[in-house]
Amino acid sequence: MQNKNFRYGNANPAVMRKSIARGFAGALAGMLASVALAAPALDDIPSLKGKRIGITVAGTEHYWDLKAYQGQIDEVKRLGGTPIALDGGRKDAQQIAQIQTLIAQKPDAIIEQLGTASVLEPWLQRIRAADIPLFTVDTASPSSINVTTSDNFFIGEQLALKLVNDLHGEGNILVFNGFYGVPVVAMRYDQLRTVLKWYPKIKIIQPELRDVLPNTVQDSYAQISQLLNKYPKGTVQAIWAAWDVPQIGATQAVDAAHRTEVKTYAVDGSPDVVALVKNPQSSAAAVVAQQPYLIGKTAVDNVARYLNGERSLPPATYVPAILVTKENAADAAKALGQADAK
């Protein structure tokens, strides 16, 4: 029977806030605990001695990208293998050329990290056609034996619910949507849209914003500064981004304009963004922090298992993430190994 105090799209605000707040309290405690338990015992991973592992990544200029890349290289070496590591420099053509080079070198396996799915997929198919085992990091592909990632469906949902709760189910938001072709970004954005469907009093201001590469921080700062001048106080309540670099520029713009009623939300959890969320004076309200180094390491561990005969790997391996808020930022920073975040 339906609770008369709670109906989708027409919720009693007090009931909604208490319900979601209770859910967050339990979920945050569980997620913080899960991070400490996420890493498998080192002795459980078989050797990669004598194996060459190709690693191709879309780019490394972002904290997440670099840490996941480092995690892969370090773990291949730790397990006795030889990494052939290539950075695509955020250029599709360059990464495709690197994939061609790796195919020609015939490594024992290839790990591909991030990039535009529609551009990459034909080349990922060629890796498999060359009888080279393919694993991916944050790239959902039917050609991949296993993708190691965060649960981006859950991430998108939790970030959207946090935003809805903070807005009390009503308000206008600015949304960055410049990289929908990247699968994990699409998942997060789609979950935002799914949650907002049930809260029709929250509106996305049109047109949606486009985050860019390079100069992401400067560009988001300029876009948000201009829009804050356009929309007076009380007409914008939040800014959402699928990753946290545009959140930095957006937060700086909001704080510079002294628009304390506007809050920012994003995903990834770079140390500087966790520090912004931790700062009570900052407009950064929340970021879902991933564990990119562990994600990269786990991808290599899956490769090692596969090359040593384990053929029952799941199609996806999920590494826990933490919803970081003003309330738990200090503890989250410690759990993420960012205890020096200020």
C-alpha cells in the first residue's frame, strides 16, 4: 500500500529529507568501510613473469586518469611482467595509432582505458581479432573480456539523490554534458535524468553546458561566471558535472560571485576537490570519490588471473566509491589516502 505521505514527484518534503538523510547515513558508513576492505590480498594474484602487457590510455592529465594508469604500470611490474604503456594525449587518432602499434607487437594482453566508445570500438574489435586478450578500464565494450570500473550507475544515482535532497526537491540546475560519448559519463548523466524524472520541480536550465578539453577549469569558470550574471540570486540552486575538473572551475566562479545559495556536484574525487568539499566556506557540496589507482591495479590482477587459466571472470569488476559530503569529507579523505587534504 502506498504511503500517503510519500508519492513520487509529489513527496512530502520533510518526509523525503528525513528518509534520504537516513539512507545516506547508513550508506556512507558502509561505503567508508568497504574502501578499507576493497584491496585483495597480494598473495592471491598469480605471476605475470615473462608476460608483456600493453596499456593504452586516452590521456593522463586528469588525476583520475593518471592514477589509474600508474596503478596498471606498477602492478604489472610488481607481478613480474613488462608493461608497454602508451598515453594517447587526449587525441583519438593518437590512441588509435597506439592500438595499432600494440597489435603489431603482439603482447600477451592489452588494457585500454577511457576514450570515446564509438571511435574506439572498431579498434577494440581488431585487438580481439588478432587473438590478443582485451581488458578495459572505464570503457564498456562488448569486445572486452572484463572492464574494471566503479559502479557508475550507482554513482550517478547517489549523486543525483544527494542533489535532490539538498534542493528539497525543487530548484533549477546547470548541467555540464560535453562528453556523453564516454560510457561512464553517459551512465552518470542518464542516472541524473532518471532520478529527476520523479522530481519534476527540479529543472535543468537549457541549453546544457559543454565542458571542454583542454583548459577545463578556466572554461567552466568563464561559463559559470557568465551565467551567474545572467541568472540573478534565487534562480539557480546547483551545478552538476559528470567529472570533477569542471566542478573546480564552477566552484571557483560561484565562490568568487559570493553566490552562497548555489552548490556544486560532481564525480571522481581528486584531492583538490575533496579538499573543496571539506572546506565549509566552499560551494562544493559533494563529489563521488573513486579509487583510480586501485581500479588500475585490479584490472591488471584480472589480466594475471586470465593469463594463468582463470576463464570465469565476470564481465565487470566494480571497485567501491565514496559519496563525499561536508559531513564526512575528513573521514573520506583518510579512507582514500588523502589525509593531507585541507
